[in-house]
Amino acid sequence: MKTSDFDYGLPQELIAQTPIEPRDSSRLMVLDRANKTIEGCCFKDVVSFLKSGDVLVMNNSRVIPARLFGKKARTDAAVEILLLRRSVSGTGWEALVKPGKKLPAGTMVYIEGEHSEHVTAEIKAVLDEGIREVSFSDETLLPALGNIPLPPYIHAPLADSERYQTVYARDPGSVAAPTAGLHFTPQLLDELKRKGVECLETTLHIGLDTFRPVQVEDPSQHHIHREYGIVPPGVADSISRAKKENRRVICVGTTSVRVLEYAALQSEKNPLDPFSGWVDLLILPGYRFRIADAMITNFHLPKSTLLMLVSAFAGTELIKQAYAQAVREKYRFYSFGDAMLIL
């Protein structure tokens, strides 16, 4: 297995620049793993593929205003800080900074808002891969001072920042959206519940490193960064009960898959015990899934760990066929793109 096995060509015009309205009017490609079939429909038709007793698990993490603009305290030079995740110590943040070479440890950055609110950021340490550990004088002001970070392949401005949040986003902490959930509307979720689908929420706070292409030729040598996840006790109990009763667990997004599978690997008493902690699970073809029976996901970047995960779930050849068909039929790709249901 090589990283190049997960590469594919994509015309730039198929990278979705704006979200489609309404949310559930995006296209849905349905992959049947047992029959090796591929069919297309509208996302709101997902209701017809789910049945009473199914468990739908969503990631309720909310994207934070992680992009901050400021000035160096001594020179007034422009500085950009992009928060990635909480530092291990819990007292600050790991972040990417620009211009990196001019921001050593000890640098003070002044960040001011439109209404005279301001905070001071201090570069506490220089970590691996150019990442900085940053602390702030008053973190409560960061939501007012920051901007929602869109992925670098999206160049069009977003009129409404809520459109880069799922309708069930509650727990702030991600720097990128769990994009498979962007297709759901409150009405669609209500329809699923009326059908008897149990809708549950977990949390995995997403870091940008999840989306970066793998740089090493052997993907098993890729260093995947940690993300903080939570599986509440009630959710763990419901999923464990479903697994024991042979009811399907359908994960919305690769992030839901990763937090549940990681928690299952740590579980001792049940198929899934409650969990909170750091998740660093890299799922490659050959992995045995313990919780996920089906998955809703978007179309992912070439050579990404996300594409490797869905290949592990559906089979590399079926995913290659599906992506080639999606390109031919001009599906919309990436964060604001169309969706895939893998059964």
C-alpha cells in the first residue's frame, strides 16, 4: 500500500466554492458494499435508506473563529494566527503563525477588535513542524476578535458564517467543520426521528492536520495529529445496545467514525464505553471496524487520511470507481460539495 494509491485527478471547477441551498438539496451517491453498486439521488432521499432502529451518530463540534489578525507589539508588523487545537497543558493553544520566521518564542502580539476590545498573545514556544504554542491575556474575547477559517481551496467569501456550521453544532472547539453534517436540516432530522431512527451526538474537535495530504509514501508512517473527543455515557450505552441487538450504527462523517472507533478500542466492559480524551487513530485499509456499519461522508482530497479511511470502509476499488464516476458526472467536491452514503 502506497500513498500514491489514493491519488486521483480532479478538475478545479468541481471544487465547490459555495454551499448549495437548501442544505439537503445536494446530490447523494449511494454505495452498496455487498452488491458493489453505485447509484445517485438527492441527499434528502437519505431517509429512504435508513430504517426504524437504526442509530445515526453526529459530531456536534462547532467551528470556532480560529483565524486572528494582529500586530507585533514592538514593530506593528502584521501577524496572522490560526488556532489548531488546545495545547496539551490546557493553558494555551497550538497554532500556525505568519510570518513564522519572525515570530520566535517570547514575541508579543497585539490583537484589537472593531469596538476597542483587545487581547495580547504571547508566543510561548516553537514546536515541531513550525507550530507555535500561544497563550492569550483574555480568551473570553477571542470569539469576538477571530474569523471563521475556511479551507484554503475555498476562495469565494462566505456571506453567512453559520453556513459553515452544522445545524446541530453545539460544542465549540473545531477549526474546520465536520462537513458531512452540513447537508442535514432540522426538518430532515425530524423526519428521520419520526421514522424511528435514533439520533445521537458525539464530539470530536477537528484540527486542520486531518485534511492535509499525506507526505510520506508509506501511509502507515504518517503522523496523525491528536484531536479531542467525547462519547457521553448515554450515547455509549445506546450504541452498545444497538450493537448487541444487531441494529445498524450509521456515522455522519469520518470524524464520528474516528471517535467511536477509537473509544471502542479503549472499551473494556461493553462494545462502547464512555470516553473523553485525545484521539490519534489512523484508519487504513485492513482496519477492522468495530462500531460503524454505514457512513455518510463527503468527497475527500487526494492522498488524505480521510480518503484512506473511506477506502478502508468501502474497499479501495469501489471507492476508486465511485470517485471516477463522481468526476464524470460532475459531482461537487470537498467541504461544500455533495455527499456519499456507504452501506
